[in-house]
Amino acid sequence: MTQNFDAIVIGTGQAGPSVAQRLTAAGMTVAIVERKLFGGTCVNTGCTPTKTMVASAYAAHMARRASEYGVSVGGSVSVDMRRVRERQADVAGKSSTGVENWLRTMKNCTVYQGHARFESPREISVGADRITADKIFINVGGRATVPEMPGVDQVEYFTNSSMMHVDFLPRHLIVVGGSYVGLEFGQMFRRFGSEVTIIEMGPRLVQREDEDVSAAIQEILEREGITVRLNAKCIAFSRRGEEIAARVDCTAGSPEVLGTHVLLAVGRRPNTDDLGLDKAGVAVDARGYIQVDDQLRTNVPGIWALGDCNGKGAFTHTAYNDYEIVTANLLENDPRRVSDRITAYALYVDPPLGRVGMTEAEVRKSGRKALVGKRPMTRVSRAIEKGETQGFMKIVVDAETREILGAGILGVGGDEAIHSVLDVMYAKAPYSVIQRAVHIHPTVSELIPTMLGELQPLV
Ligand SMILES: Cc1cc2nc3c(=O)[nH]c(=O)nc-3n(C[C@H](O)[C@H](O)[C@H](O)COP(=O)(O)OP(=O)(O)OC[C@H]3O[C@@H](n4cnc5c(N)ncnc54)[C@H](O)[C@@H]3O)c2cc1C
């Protein structure tokens, strides 16, 4: 039987449920479809569980360092992986249940559980059900890429999703991929007690960042006993008895790494290949991302794409912002756009990296005149007092307009402190506004004005 609604939302990630809430509140009937876990990646296999595990890893790390602070824990520190997993599953589970209950009790909202597929630009099938609407919002997110590396099908491997079920300590975890996801898992499992090797194909970790950031992060990880193998050009896997051999062919070091478990963290792909987009005529790019304009409209009138599947962002806050943009345009006559958004994200290694705007390398490439300020965390009182002085903060400003172009804080509290810079960027205010602001002592943020008072030409 076909049922008609005013709107259909596909996916219950970071944008879909809020879209459903706003549309139903505006008097529309909405069908929302979820094929797996309510809340999507962030809640179930991304931000929430990983940051919960990062917190467990931090506790273990600080317990091992306790004597440095004059604290004795009595005996050696060990980690109960079952408890770590339970805590993670509990936090993520509550969040997922919260989203499900919210949707199921939402007035004028009908929840469908199953795989949604376009049958035409206005019709979706979910199993035997057929639903139609004049407005369709795609919020299908993405999943881990499994690269076609030789031997990958002959060994067991984890992705970010299956890692959520790990309730034991891998003796030696091989992490393939030296970017955001791989580094967070690598450091946390090292802190839980695993031997960890991170294999990266490129010449440095987190290659999107400036070279000084990559180098500092590598140093932080190596200091904790993580082995980093760069320039791993021809990664391949094979079984060696109980162990897994990963061929790395690096320019330096042993050509092979022997470990007990493998985590693949080499990127993500959009969940658009099994959505029947061809039947709706919705255009995707070469990598499968749905093509959208600045207000997230696809090429088919009445169909929008939000979140990771449109390739305009890869974060929870960008997916949520997509919901704000779409509903502002649809319901408030407010022409909000993706291009109003300033790049901002964090990498949750410890200490974390908070990043906004352009990197120094991007500013150099743009050819504009700029000023740069940099300060090591060894010269930040709050970091010294906390005994966490690794990393540095850096800011780049336009020498002519005096606006902030970008900044990064790799250091304790960097994920929070970076927001004072971000807000000044949104205000399009000159950097002197924050330079003259009186920040609270002792905080990491208080050194941002100081750093801005010591800017040097970017040469
Ligand atoms: C390990 C890891 C850690 C991360 N940490 C952070 C972080 O700290 N901060 C941050 O901002 N971001 C983080 N991210 C990224 C963040 O999780 C994503 O950017 C965010 O979840 C994207 O939300 P979304 O709404 O686009 O899609 P998703 O959250 O992926 O939701 C999509 C939903 O659509 C459903 N779906 C897909 N296809 C269909 C279909 N055909 N029919 C019905 N339902 C369908 C899926 O089951 C899913 O529930 C992390 C990601 C990973 C993998």
C-alpha cells in the first residue's frame, strides 16, 4: 500500500531527526526511515563511543602518571576492557535510544525501519511499503572504506563500527591509516595496554594539517610507545599462524609488521550506492557524493541532501548545520548557505587539536600577505600547572584586512579554547578585538591575545 506524506527523511543521523522535528512542528506529516541504528554514525560508532573510550584511555594514562602529581595509586595500572566497552555502549546506547524515542513520540511523524530506496523522484520503497512525498531529505551518511589491498579478504579486520564490540585487549593492533580516526583509536589502545603500529601511506600523519602539526602529533604518539610507519606504499596482508603480517615496504625500517589485529581507518564513502538514486535522477560526483548547491538542493527539485553524503562536510556539526540551512531556507525565508560556514573541527588525540579556518600552508598557497603567531604549550601557565605541556598554538591573520584566516591549538584544552578564535572569525572582526580582550587566568585561552601581540610576517 502506498502512503503519502508531506515529507520523507531518509536516515536518522545528525540532520534527519531535527528536520523531522521542524517540519512536523510546522504542521507537516513526515515519514522518517532508518535501516540500522537510530542516531547514525556519530551516536553509535563515531563521536560518542570514541570520545567515551578516549576518556577511559585518558584515565589510564593519568593513573600511570599519578606519581608525577604526588598521587599514589598502589600497584600497577590495568584496564578492564569489558568495563571500558560497557561504559561506551551505555553512553552511546542511551543516546541512540533517546533519538528513537524522540522520533517515535513525535506528533505527525511515522517511523519506518528498513532500507529506503528511491523508486521515482517522489516515491520511496522500504521493504514492502511504498511512501511518497513532494519533499525528500536524504541524510544517509557514510561508512568505512575497505580498500582493495592485497590479502585484505584473507585476514579479519576491524573498522570503526566493529571496534565498538572489542571487549578484550589486542596484543598488537595494526592501525592502517594515519588520519583522524586511526590516530584516535591508535592512541587509546596504546593507553589501554596494546602494542600499536600505525601504518600511513603518505609521508606524514594527518596530511591535511601543517607539517609542524603532523610532526608534533607523531612525536606525542611515539613518546607513548606507538610505532609510526610512513610512506607505506604497497600495503598487503597475510596470515602468519596466529598473527597477521602487514607488508609496508617503507623506505626505512622492516618491510613487514607482525600484529594480532588490524583496524582499517583509511577513509569513508557515502551510503549512496544502494539508494536507487538513478531512479530519481539525483546526480552524484565521481566518488558517490550527492551533488548539491549552496542551499543543499540536489539537481532534482524537491530533493535535498544533508550531512556526510553531500561531501560538503564530514562532521556532526556540519551535518547539523545542514539541517539549520535547509530549514531556514524552507521555513524562515532566511537564505542561509553552506558557504557561510567556517571550517572547524577537532582531532581527539590527547592533547587534542582544535582547528579553524585555513592552515598556514593554505594561506601561503593563496599568496596573500599574512602575519603568523605561534606559542609552545610549555609557555602556557595552565598547561604547566596541569603537567600537560605538549603541543603548540598557532594563528594566521590577513596583514591587510586584519581578519583571522586560521588557527590551530594542539594542546590541553585546545578543542575548547579554539572557539574564542572561531567566534571572532564569524564576527568578521579584526584580530585586535581578541588581542585586547581580557581572558581569564589561568586558562589556555588567555594566551591567545598574547600570541596575537607577537605576530610576525609570514615569510
Ligand atoms: C570513528 C569516528 C569518530 C568520529 N568522531 C567525530 C567527532 O568527534 N566529531 C565530529 O564532528 N564528527 C565525528 N565523526 C564524524 C561524524 O560521525 C559524522 O560526520 C556524522 O555522523 C555524519 O552525520 P550524518 O547525519 O551525515 O550521517 P550518519 O550519522 O552516518 O547517519 C546516517 C544514517 O542513515 C542511515 N541510512 C543510510 N542509508 C540508508 C537507507 N538507504 N535507508 C535508511 N537509512 C539509511 C544509516 O543507518 C545512519 O543511521 C566521527 C566519525 C567516525 C567514523
